[in-house]
Amino acid sequence: MRYWAAARAAAGVAEESVVPGRVADVLAAAEARHPQLAPVVAVASVLVDGLAVDRDAEAPAGCTLEVLPPFAGG
């Protein structure tokens, strides 16, 4: 799993290995490891292999799961 911007700051790591499964379950496990991540994950977009997915989607073995919090740009 890759963390971007505020998610990276909250998790304290840029990426980590996770157990495949339903996206919501993978995120819940990440929040248990990194409690500061919970408020960021609540508003973040989640990508599986570069495609936006909802939290009921599967994150299969070998995929890249990314947590992208909202951020400003310009």
C-alpha cells in the first residue's frame, strides 16, 4: 500500500505490505497499525492499480493500493 501527502505523514511510512482483501478491511488494518491515519482515510480516495475504487472492492494479491487524501494544487 502506498500513502501520499497527509496519509504518508499520518502513517509515518511511504508504503508497506498488506494482506489482500476487501479495501475496507485493508484500510481498517492500516488504521489499527497507524491510529493517526483514521481521519485521513475517512476523506481519502483509494486506488487499486491506478483505478479509483469504493471500499467494498477487492484489493487482490499483487495489486498496488494507494491512499490519496484530498490536497490543493494550482
